[in-house]
Amino acid sequence: MSVYLAKGKGWRFDFILKGTRHTEAWFKTKNDARKAEFERREELGKPVSRETTPTDMGFLDLVNRRLDHVRDYNSDRHYTDYRYLANRWTQRWGHLRCREITEEMIRDFVVERSSVSSHTANKEIRYLRATFNFGGKKKGWIDVNPAQRVEFFPNKGKKKRKYIPTPEVIDRVISLADEDTQDYLWVIRETMARVSEVNRLEWDDVHLDERYLTLHTRKKKGGNLTPRDVPMTDRVYEVLKGRYRNRDGTKPWVFWHRYWSAKEGKFMEGPYQDRKKFMKKLCKDAGVPYFRFHPLRHSGASVMDTNHVPIGSIQRILGHENRKTTEIYLHSIGDSERKAIQVFGRFTKNSHTDSHTARKKELAEFITTA
């Protein structure tokens, strides 16, 4: 199975020889790819005699194909995480075929990783399972999944509470940034968008007359870019109107930069992929705990929840498919919880003097109104 069809890249050959991967894409037909593979193997001094058995393949080959798939169908952040883990796996098992990797080997590996944390070990298990499942159930290249029966580790530590900055803290941090960075942070804050959605935002997605913008996310089933429309606040409208007035008409992106590409060996222009460094300095200068972009979504959701915005509306703005996911973002204490505690406090404070009937009546009134 060294020749296969890659979405957006045409037919492709891909094989491992002496620990080195050899691959090339953009062939119009399968026969063209096979011919090119044969010629490459001839050049390397080892012509192909028969195709690799469809129920086994090199682990390095599997990981590379899985990474190609994640890059094409998932978010940039997911691809970066996957590549980081895959580097560790291939250092350990890159010379082996998939059938040579046993459940015991996987278990020993994740036990080592559990010394960092149970969360770290469990992430390794999830991603390894997904990698073997991709080669097996989805593609039919292998018939083993040595990670399938490896058990997850219990979380023995105390779960750390996520730091959610208040609106006042966010204002202070943004005020210390340069003008371009302020625009970037205001759009993230007041749309509650994922940073990847703002990074890929183009002027075709900005509708100033109708005062809304269209965000696209891959965090949906299937990994396809899915759009959703989010209304603009007055501040976002002013920010985007100003940037539109001063835009470079040759660039489609709302936020872009010039950067050095090691791969291309030259300076390139394009949208941001990740902008994490400046937040640490801004938080330090503002004298507040360090936070990145995602807590801005949590903060915005909590503000809306405190002000009685229906959870269904919050869910649509955040772009969640599941209401339970949205509930994780709500860190505010609502009126019903405050009222419940007030009733409880009065009940316990006066329990030595209040009559049993009076206490029952007060609780019944609360239950009726709650």
C-alpha cells in the first residue's frame, strides 16, 4: 500500500527504506505514481518486487500518513500537538513494523510518561489509539492496535482551577499592547472566537454593512471548515472599519505578518499561525497572572451568563455543538445559586429559634420560585 490517493495532492507514493521516508505527490493516475515509485527505488538500488502486505506496514510510515491526514483535515493546533507526540514515538519505535509493537511495549511507555502526570500519559494513549485505528479500521493497512486495551490512568491529583481574567484585568492587558495587537485582542475578546478562527479571518468574511463576521472552525465532526456568523459589538465594528480603510488590497487576511520561512528559505507573507509570546510580556507588565487567548472565551461566556443571556445563544456564539461544553465555560455564580445559599444561611442561623413549621414554609417558597 505504498501508492495511495491523497486529498488535494493527487496520487502519491510513500515508502520507507532503511529508516528514510521517500514520498512524492501530484501524480494524475495511480499508474503514474507506481512508475515514479519504481524509478525512485531503482535509483536507490532496491527495485520494488511486490507491494507491502496490506495488513502490516512500518510504524514510521503509518505515523507519517496519519500526520498528513491530520494536517489536511484538522486544526493547526491539533496537528502541532500530534507532531510533538509522534516525534517521541518514532524515536522509540520508528525502526519497527506495526506488528512488532506489542501492548506491553505501549504500556511500559505510558507508565514512563505517567511520571510527568496522568494527564500526559492518557493523552499519549488516546493519540496512539487513534493512530493505529487510522491505519486499521479506516484504511485497512494494518490489523493490530496494541494501544486499544491499555487502560487510562486515574487522575490522583487535585484538578487545577482555570484562571479566568476579569474584564478589568483584560482591559489593563490590552491597554499595554501596540495598536495592531490591540486590534487583534479586541476582536478575539468581543467575538469570543478561537484564536485559529481569527488567524484565518479574511476580508470576505467581514460584513461591515450588516455588522457581522463569519468565523470558520475545524472543530467539528469530519474536520471540515464550518462557518458561523457572529454579530459585531460597536468596538469590533470600529476596529474592523479602521483596518479595512487602511488595508493592503493585495492581502486577503485581516491579520497577517511577514516572516522567515525555513522551509522556503526566504521571507513570506501570510496569516498568523500562533501568537503566544507577547501575552506573557503583557501580563507581566500589567502585573496580572499569565493567561493566553482561550480564557477570553471563558470570560466572555461568564459575563453573558451573569447578565442572563440564554445558554443557547452563548452556545451558538462560541460555536459549540454540545450544550455541556458550553456549561464548562460558565464560571459565574448565578442568582439562583446565591438565593439558595441565602436561604440556607438564614435557615441554619435561626434554626435554634425558628419553629419547624416556619422553616418548612420558607424552604417550600424557595422550591416553588426556583
